[in-house]
Amino acid sequence: MILIRLILREIPENLRSIALMATLSAIATTALLALVEAASKAAQGEGAGPRLALMFLITVALFGITHNYVLITASQDVERLINRLRVRVFEAVRLSDLPTVERIGRAALEGALTQSTQTLASTLPLLVIAGQQALMLLFLGGYMAWLSPVACLLAFGFAGFALATRFARMRHLGREMNEAAHTETEVFEGLTDLIDGFKEVRMSRGRAAALRADLLGRSTKAKQVNTAMKAKWGWEFALLQAMFFVLIGLMVFAVPLFTETFHKVVVPAVTVALFIVGPIGTLAHVAPMLMQTECALADIEAMCERLAAASSDEPRDGTGLSVPTPESIVLADASFTYRDVLGRDLFGIGPLSVEFRAGEIAFITGGNGSGKSTMMRLLTGLVPLDTGTLSADGVPIDGLHRSAYRDHISAVFSDFHLSRRLLGIATVDPERAQMLIERMGMADKVSLRDGAFSTIALSTGQRKRLALIVAELEDKPIIVLDEWAADQDPHFRRAFYEEILPDLRARRKIVICVTHDDRWFHVADHIHHMSEGRFEGRVT
């Protein structure tokens, strides 16, 4: 089982102590029943006396201490395990390549990081309790066998039959649970259409009515499926409880038919039977969760393996060969092809040969679908080449150099993400940061405090300005800007081409911009036009 292998590998430290304490807890429970029996017999004569009362209190204290230790220690170990799994997924994503992450998709990654770990967080503590309850059943069974072998055989035989019936019926319910989960997913998909497409919905009464009807149909279906499933859950619960009552009836009515001495131990035997109802009920409730846990762990491990397979050419410990500050970067006969999950070719670019030098501004132009974004991914080392080479000052950028090479690049892509915190910038000069904020016209909207912007709830153009501020604070020798000016007003578009870019060139940075603003083509030292995945000529 994946769960057992994972526990033995990740958190073996407290297994012995947890097993010892769980055993002591089960022994304490059994001892309590024995003391109750002894006290009831003593009460028929001179009374139980202080000795039995003291032993009872000590046993209760032992049960409380050991039970509490098992629950707290197991909970801590479970959280440590979940934390390690999260970190493993984080690292697998961080070390993977961009095509793999995009192919897997955001939903699957978020599912592994949230839904699967939440499943583990809810099921693993209950599985620990179930293990403790199973151990308690073992000792209670031994005690009942000592009282009456016939009663033990009937009680645990019937309990086993009840659990087997429960599990068999749960397999059927499992399919209905999957159907219910699927219908809930459909409801949330419809809700996503409503929220993400809110503007489009508001623009058309016909579209709004159709979406409302679709959501109503999905919600109604989910209601029907969930209602039917919960009704069956209720029936299963009632059936299980009825089986437990039958178990008590067996103790009282059936066992005496097979043994003449049962009347001497009928009270403690029935008491034990009542005690085993709770643990058996726990096992019946928790056992299906074991399958959920195995599925969640399998999803996480499969995700990590899939991500790790895409990062095999880069050191996983963060080490690698250094790359000096480059004066030029070159793509030579570079090509790359996107492929689907079956390995079939979808779209490719290349061969591409181009050079970018320090102290120069290069513009990349071309229509939609011409391959500009893919070329920028190759150039920045986000995507490994299929053929050809990427080099910096003549040094080939392979798996050992790629991380160090990327450390020389600041980029604001067209689909950029802006974090409120200045991640990866060790020290920030407050005066320079404030100067950049004022230069970008953001002083009345944003401030920088404790290494974080006060807000990023801004327009796309304004967030791009903040992203450029971050790139300036990083102060790296290569800066890549993908359609940065597209969302700017005329004033900042002019400032970008006539002030910001010349300033970057004056500081001998390698400046690469994707742009369509032919009005400012004169600012560039080189213009490279792309069409159908290749460069078409070069204008200097």
C-alpha cells in the first residue's frame, strides 16, 4: 500500500511509541471492563472498596494519557507528512519545464496541492483512530474469549459479517459517490462560466437566460444525485445500527443455547459486546476513507513523477555551472515543437538564428501565431531546445547552465504574474524604489513597505508598470519585455520608447522587446520580424 510505504519512508520516528501507547490504551480499556466486573461482583457482598476504586481511577488516567498521546503525536506526524508532500509538489513544479506544466494544467496541479492534501488532512487522523480502535478490538476479543469462547465466536463472527456486508455495499455506493462528485464539478464549471464570463452574460439577455437554464439543470441534477446517495447512506447507517442491536440480542438469547455456564458471565459479556460496537462502527465508517487516501497519495506521487521526468536535464539540488554576465546571447539553428499528451506534433518554430548584444535594443515583430512568444521562451531558457543551441558569450546553455543563465534575465511577459511581495530581491534601496514608482506615475496609487507593494489591485497597464519596477530593482543584465506598451496610455507609451528603453541601453543592458508600435521602430538598433515560426529578414 502507498500509505504504509510513505509512512515508513517519511515519518518512521514515532511509530514505535505510537504503537506502544495504542497498546497501553487498549489494555487500559480491557482492564476497565475487568474492574467493572470485579466491582459489580464485590458490590453483591461487602462492597467494591477503595482498592478497586483506586485501580479504576489509575486505569482511567492511563487510558486518558495514552489515548491523548496517540492522537496528538499522530496528528503532528500527519501534518509533517502533508507538509512534506506539499513541499515535494512545490519543488517538482519549480524544477519542471514550462511545456510540461502547461500540459498538465492549472486545475490538475491545484488539485494535487489542495484537494488531494485536504483529503489526506481529513482522512489520515481518522485512519490513526481506526488503527487504535482495531487494536482495542483485539484486546476486547481476547477478554471476551476468556469470559466465553462461544460468545466471542458469535460476537466477532457476526461483527465480521456486518463489516463485510458494509464494505460490499460501499463498493456500490462508491460509484454513486463518484457520480455525485462529477455532478458537483459540473455545477462549479457552470458557475465559472457565470463569474468569468460575467460581462458577456450581462451583454446578452439570451445568453444569460441560456446560462441560467443550464445552471438550473446542472444544480437540479446534482440535487437529485446527492439526495439519492444520502438516502442510501441513511439506509446503510440504519442497517449497520440494526446489526449491532442484533449482536446484543445474540449475546442475550443465542449464546445461552450453546453453553450452560453463560449466565455467570452474561453481564460482562454483554458489556464487552456494547464496547465493541463503537470500534466496529468506527472501522465501518473509516474503512472507505482508506481508498480515498490511497487515491490521493497516488495522484500526488503520479504528479511528482510526471513533473520530475521533465526536469531530468537540470540539477535538482539547485546547483549547476555558473554563467558570467553575458555581453551577447545567440540562438543558432534553434527549433522547438509543441506536442500533445500522445506525443503528436502540434506547432513548431525554427530553425532560428539570431544574436542580441549588450547596449542594444532589439525589437521582435510579427503577427499573432507567428511564434514570437515561443521564441522568447527559448531565448530565456524556459523551454529546452529540440535542436540547435542557445549560448551566452559562446558558452552553450545546457541543463547545467540553464538556471544560472536565467538568473541574468528579468522578464515581463504578456501573460505576466505580479506578486505583491518583492520575491528574490535581497535588499531594496528605498530611495531608488520611490524614484521608480514616481517615474511610473504610481506614487498616488502604490507605496512600497516592508518589501511589498501596498496593493496590486490595479489595471493591467498599471500592474505592468509595477512589474517593470520589479525588473529595474532586480537590475539584471538582460531584460525581456513582451508587448509591455500595449496596455499603456499614450503618455507612458511615449515615455517607454523615448525614455525607459534608451536608459536601459545606456546602462549596457541587452534589451529585447516584442512590439507592434511601428511609430517607434527608429528607437531600435535591430528589428527582427517573425512569420510562421521563422525570422523574415533583419532591419538595422
